[in-house]
Amino acid sequence: MEAKTEFQKLKKMESIEWKQRSRVQEIEADDRNTAYFHKRANTRQRINFISKIQVGKNNFEGKTDIIH
């Protein structure tokens, strides 16, 4: 039972290591100012953009309403 638990622990650590390696490779690819980098940056910007927000019963839409 102890060996099985240890094996599962090592397997999870290996999985985490591979995930971290893939992130490092992705960051390095992003650093090259490639079309891939710009596509990723634009996608992130679209996802993070807030077009409208509701505070209580008030709705704010557009850049000027949200900023003020």
C-alpha cells in the first residue's frame, strides 16, 4: 500500500514537471515576437476586455462610462 501511494505521488510530480516544461516552452515561443505571440496577446486582450459592467442596478457601457 505504501509503495502504491509513493508511486502515485511520483506520477503526480512527473505530471506537474511536464506541465511546467510546456509553459516554459510556450513563454520562450511568445518571447520571439512572432505571429504566434501577437495572436496570443490579442486573444488575451479580448478575453480580459470589459465592455459593460453592472453595479447594483446601474449599468455602465463603453469606455467613458466604465472609467468615470
